Amino acid sequence: VMASLNSPIAEYFPPVDVEVGNELFWYIFKGEPVARDGYVELRDDVPGMGLEIDEAALSRFKVTG
């Protein structure tokens, strides 16, 4: 998002209490940026939004097909 001139805004979902059954995407990432004063500062040492998959958290979930 930060590298795109065609997208001057982005949605941001602040951390909240998560309802049971809808928690997968709230817990499988680590390194989420936090908004302060209406801005999100991204790190320079990781790509994109700076998210990494938390393998330990991911192992608690089961995907069925």
C-alpha cells in the first residue's frame, strides 16, 4: 500500500476482543503495525506491511476442506 500511488488510503483494523470462531486471522500474524495519531509507521527491515506468520499460533488451528 505504501508503495502505490493509486492507493492513497488503506483500511486498518485495530486490535479488538475477538469473537470465538472468528479468531484465525487475528492470531496467526505477528508484527502487526499499530496506528498512532491516525498514522501507521512501517518498519524498513521487513517487506510490505511487516507481517510474519506466527507458526506457533497457526498450529492451534485446523483447516478442513
